[in-house]
Amino acid sequence: MSILVVGSVAFDTLKTPFGVREKILGGSATYFSLSASFFTPVRVVAVVGDDFTAEHEAVLTSRGIDTRGIEHASGKTFHWGGEYGENVNEAKTNFTDLNVFENFAPKIPAAFDDTHMLFLGNIQPALQLDVRRKMPKVALVGADSMNLWINIARAELLETLKEVDILLINDGEAKLLANENSLVLAAKKILTLGPRSLVIKHGEYGATLFFKDGSHPFRAPALPIAEVQDPTGAGDTFAGGFMGYIASQPKLTRSVLKQAMFYGGVMGSFTVECFGPERLISLTREEIDERFKLFVSLTHLD
Amino acid sequence: MSILVVGSVAFDTLKTPFGVREKILGGSATYFSLSASFFTPVRVVAVVGDDFTAEHEAVLTSRGIDTRGIEHASGKTFHWGGEYGENVNEAKTNFTDLNVFENFAPKIPAAFDDTHMLFLGNIQPALQLDVRRKMPKVALVGADSMNLWINIARAELLETLKEVDILLINDGEAKLLANENSLVLAAKKILTLGPRSLVIKHGEYGATLFFKDGSHPFRAPALPIAEVQDPTGAGDTFAGGFMGYIASQPKLTRSVLKQAMFYGGVMGSFTVECFGPERLISLTREEIDERFKLFVSLTHLD
């Protein structure tokens, strides 16, 4: 089944203890779609500027990603500059040049009307809701958000969440959104806001899947990695593997969701091994299956 | 197989968002031995003062724990006062009255000479080494430590580690001991110092078992708990379940170590549900087995 992602396609200028990279391809929709493309057909809705070349677009199309929803606007592409210190869990933003992204008004090509699943990447919640309503026929809606929107656009976010099936956020975002210090209580509260399932990502400690029906949660590991070269995009890559795997399955069962948690972790573990989306570009399905087995041996008793 | 633990038997005065308790039974050896006693015969070596009553000792003996190694010294029992705020992962120490513990010189009763396994609770590393050398016949040695000893007694700790098979510490302690920010690199370094296996505890995110032979690690979850009443003793309880289960098995295999990680997490999850060792005192083996199954369903694919 096809999945449509709306989010940012951007340039990142990055510095980590392992090196620097100038204006490389990035953005939530980029990581999500590259990751999901290993499992299912992917369609992207985003906006880029004049500096986004055919070569950049080819990174996506060479993975079979449908880029007809990428609008080419006049101006420059969204450009984020950031760095990570010894603690790779904390990014320091050096600059955020929104450029053409500032006035992003997502347009869904008519050809995308038959899309089965939707992922609302981390953009203004009102835009997320707009896209969601433009696609009333999708069977499943996933979404991401961030502290910024929880703080400055809470009302819009709460409206959006009413029409989201699966929300994927991290520890800090869950606690902020629910105003709760306990992750379990935060999850409980968030699951009254709309989503039927909630994935809370714990960075290097993995992620937990909570269910609205009160059944016990499920924990997926992250791979213990000696040297995280660049954590940028790990969360979006997780979401891409998670949603992409679900889209590849005929039915959404609890068992499928559990497998999806593992695939999310697997995909995220590849991304952080190299800078930007480098590792996703060189990746093969065989490597994914191999690492999936490693995740199983990492967590399963004999 | 029997296991001997050396550590503190103490009183704790605790404050958490869920209540206060004055001078209740605590200490690393108390939590460890209560936890391990569900799996294997346990012997304790510790020191207490005049205020440690027959009633206190009965908490241990009623679980079949051999308390002949508890020395009754003249003076008061070690008494720790601390509190936890909304973030239960951080304890604030209000007072540390070492009392008779200040001059603790562990004495091993002759009757304990045939002990199979040894656990060196979190005491001065030179004392740990002393006990370890007094028990040359034990088949397996586990140990705990803390930031204090890593900072002020590093040389002694490094000597002790040479004679330890399994070290159990938390994230911060591992990073401090190895002077590494990456947990995987820290683990690698620590596994050159003596231990063949290393358990790094991640609090609410579970724990990871690393092997010296370079084989891939193993991750055990922690139970997502809505309300942690009192986190005191959770680490020692984990160690007790982990080591106790190993002692109950005829052979130390990789499979046994993995099961032991789960039992450690299971036991820790009970302790934090109530104040002090209350929950361990009321616990049954059936409840442990039930929760073990929950841990499996929390982590295993269908």
C-alpha cells in the first residue's frame, strides 16, 4: 500500500565530533521517505527552492519515491545549521533559514488521491490538519510533532491529534504535551486526545508503543552503537521504517505493530552510522533483514 | 547454589512525592538478599548497631536468609536520609550517618566457607577486595560500585575489578569509570579491566548486558510503571534477582545470563511499587513468574 509523507525537504549544515558537512540533503520528509521506500511505494509533498537540483531530486527518485508532490518555489530551500557535542542526544541549532518553507502551503497532486496511508511530518499542526482533511480516504494517519508546536500552537495540535491514528514523539515531547513527568501517565493522557497508538522514542534506549485499549505496551530496543556519526534524521527514519512496514502489510494487527517497532529501530540504527542520509542511500534490503535478526537476538530469550 | 552478599544493612528515612517513611529497613545487602532469596539460599555479611532489633532481623530470616554474618556492633546502625522529586531518577541526600558502618571490617563466618557465589555490594573497593580474597573458592563474583568510589578510590576499585566476573553499574557510573561518553565504548573499556560480563542499568529504560568476548549485547526492558512510589533499592534488587537466578542454575550459559537480566528487571519493577522493601516482603514466586511473562510479552515478537 502506498504512503504519502508531508514534511520538509531541506539542506542541513552539520557539525558533529566526527566531522562537518555543508548543505547536504536533509529534512523530515527526506529521511522518512528514503526509509519507508524499502518497504512500500512512497509519495512526497514538500517545497524546495531554486537551489534544489535535479541531482538532489534523483536521490529520492532513484529509490522509487514519487516526487511529483515536491513544489519548486522561487527562492532558497529551507536550510538548517546545527551541531552535536559529545552528547549526541542534544542538538544545538546554529541557524534556521526557513526560506521557501516559511510559506509552505502543501498541495496534493490529484494523482495522489488514491494514497492508502498518510504521514504528517513535523510541520505546523494547522498545515498537518489541512493535509489530513484533503485526504479523507486514507486508511491510517501517522504524525510527528515537536516542542515548538506544543508550546506555540497547542490548540491547533490538539485539533490535528483528533484525526491522527498513530503519534510518534520522543520522551520530552510526550511529557510536555501531557504535562506529566511519568511517561506512562503521559502516554495515557495523550491516548485520550485522538491517537489509538502512541510511539514514544527514547533515543539510544529504543522506543515504547502504547495502546489506547489499555493492553500492555511493547518495547523495541535501539542498537548499542559505539560511534554515532550524526544523529540527524534518526527519528524521521524510525517513523519511515515503522509506517513503511505497516503499509507493506495487508492488515494492521498488534503483531504487525510490534514488527514495525523493530523495523523503525533497525532503520534508525543505520542512519546514525553515517552523515545525513548517506547510509540510507547505500542500504540494501538484505542488510535490513540481517539487522532485524540482530535486533531479535538483542532482545529475545532463547 | 548459595550466594553471599556483603554490603550495607541500614535504615532509610525517605521522602517521595507519594509519602514519607522514617527509619525503615534499607541498605544494599537488604535489598539484594531479599530479592535473591526468591531464587537461591542467601548469606549476608554486614554490620548493624544496637538499634537494629530482632524484628528487623526477622524480615531477613523469614525469607530464609542466613544472617549469621551480620555483626552487631555497639553504636547506631547506618542511617541514610534522602528524597526524590518529580524526577525519580535523582535522589537528593539529606544526611548520611555512617555510624557503625564507618568502621565496617567484614568478617566471614567459617560456616560460609562453602559459599558458591559472591556479590560485593556497594562498599569501599578495598573492603570488597578483602572479602573477595577471603573467599578464594567462590565460582563467580559479582560487584556493584558508585560514583563516590570511582572518584575517590579509583586505584582500589581497579584492583578489585581484576577479581570480579560480572560488574553491575548504571549509565553514569559506566561513563565515569571509563571516561567515555558512549556507553558502548565505555563498556568495551571496562571489559578490559577484569569483568567478563558487564550489566549497565538504564533506570526506567532497562539494562544492557555486554560481553568481553565481543559477541553482541543483550537488552532487558524495565516495566513501564505509572507511579514509582520509591525508587530506593531498585538497583540492588535488580542485582539480587540477576545473581540469584544465576545461582539457581546448574551452569552459567549465555542463555542463563539473558534470563537473569529479565529476572533482575522483574524484581526491580516490584521494589519501586512500594516504599522500601515492603513489596519484596509481601511478594510470592507466582507473582514473579507472572511478571516474567509480562516482560516477555513486552519485548518479544509474536
